Amino acid sequence: AALGNLRAWLETPSTSSDDANVHHLITTNPYLRRFMHEALALDFSRYELAVETEKLPRGGLGKMVVRRFSTPEEREKFEEQKRLAKEKELNRKLGFFRVYELLVGSKKPLVGHAVMGDLLFLLASCEFGSGASFPSDWDDFKKRVSALFPRIYDTQWLSKHSSLKYRGGAPAAIVRDPATGFVKFKYGGGKTATTSAADAGSTISSTEGTGADSSADAGRTGGTSSSVDGLVAPDYRFGSMALGRIHEALSSDPVVVEDGVCVRFPDAAKGYAKGEANEKFHEAGYDAYVTGEAFAMLAHIFQKEGGTEDQLERLAAGRMSAFQTVFQGFNLCGDEALGWLAAEELQVVE
């Protein structure tokens, strides 16, 4: 009956009205829909027809609709429009997964700020969320993530490291005198700076190991120094580990200002220019821009103070900041280290 009704409808003249050129063929199950498609291809091939199925919310039923066209060109145009609409919907559903595939395929460095949380969200959404589960073994997790992203850099971890936390780079030795409670920072050129026991705790344990500012460190601003017994304390580059504060400190750092390190956007990227973007933090695009620029400035300072690109990779690739931990954060490329000061670096003066 359905095919007979279709044949009778096709014998009537077509009109310019879209509704008049659309015929409800049948509402049926997937098996009979396949039969109808075969019958249409066999018995109605001389007509310019397009068949669509509108799925119904019950029992796998679908409403089959036939459209007729006056010329092959009209039908081809309709089919192309339908194809483009499906492609657009597919891209909408895939969303960021397309970007994720490009990131994994490129094997380019991945840069973030306190990036572990973002990395886990990314993996849960795009890698382990399609039926696969997160590895239960930490070492297995590190191997699998390193295979996806061989070089991950964390600007917060870099900012905590002694090679970048202090202006002038890491001291040659850090010495605690148990008699006085002072920690002395010795530099290669004979320069020695001293800080008190209160500062010592925040300098070599609390602040650097947790990712949060200690009470002693919270009042500092990058570049300031204090005097203890007539000696100048280390010159801190950062007063906070927050992304905006790190970016602000780096933007005014003498090494960066002197060499003119910056990232420039094309004119189309409105609102991200210096002085325009005070309220744009936590907007994904702006945070990514600021993090990338911060990494470029950190890398430049590292190399300006004697490091190389290879040394930076060996130092920081796969190292990520962690909050309130006895470890130096996470290390995807090796074993996690205790504290921010290796035992052999701390010389106790008897």
C-alpha cells in the first residue's frame, strides 16, 4: 500500500511548494525501512527522489519521507546541503576533540600553569572517557601520558624552581647555621646573602613545596629584599604563584624589558592587548595566551642567565606543580623528588 500510494503521488504534477513535493511514505521499523530503500532503488529509479528518515522516540520506529525534484541538479543540490549540515553537526559534537587530536599528533610541547588539574580533565574528556579507564598504577599513568605528550611544561613549577625564583639564578650553595637559625645563600661570584630562620622555612620548605604562599612569603613582592645582620636577603622574583602575578612580575623583569620579549597577537584578537585585559583572567583563550607568554619569558631568562634549551628540557619537561605535598610536585619523566631542596644541597654548618 505504501508503494502504491507513492506511485499515485508521483503521477500528480509537482509544484513550486515544498510541502507539495514531500510525501510521507511509511512509519515502520528498521527491517522494513531497509526493504523500502531496496524497493525504491529498484522500482523508482527513473524519478529524482531523496529519502529521509525521522527517528521516533519509541521502539526504533522511523518516519520515512520522500522528496521529489524536477531535475537531477536540484536533487544533487539538496543532497549536498544535507551532507554539509551533517558535517557541521558532527563537528559540533566532536568539539574540542579535534583540537586534542592535533595536540597529540603534533607532539609539540604542552604548556600550562599548575597544569595537572587541567591535564586530568583533558584526559578524562578526550582520552580515557570513551570506555577506557584511567590507569590504576601511577607509573603506568606516567608512561601513557608521556607517550601522548612527551614534553609538558608547568609555568608554576618553573617559577618555584630556584634557578628562576631568585634573580641571578640558583645559589651555588644554601647553608643553614644551627647555632643562629640563619640560612645563607652563596653564589659563585663570592656573593653571600643571608635570611632569618623564619624566612628559611618558607624559602626551602613550606612555600616551594606547596604551591601556596606562606605567611612569611605572602607579604613579599617580586624583586624586593630584606636585610638581616647587614646582609641582603635573596632577591625574590615572584611574590605569588598565581598566574597573573607571575606574568606581571615577568613583564617588568629587567631581563625581559631590556631584551623586549613579548608575544604579539594579530589585530583581530581584540581585548588582549596590554592594559586592556585586566578582567579577562579565567577566560580560556586569555589564560592560554598569558601562560604561553609567561613560559616564553621564563625560558628567555633561564637562557640569559646561562642555561640552554636542552638544560631547560631536562630540568622541567614533565614536571608539574602540586598543592601541599612533601614532593617537588609531579614528575612524568622520572621519580618524584622530596622537597624543593635535595639533601646534598643543604649543608649544615656545625
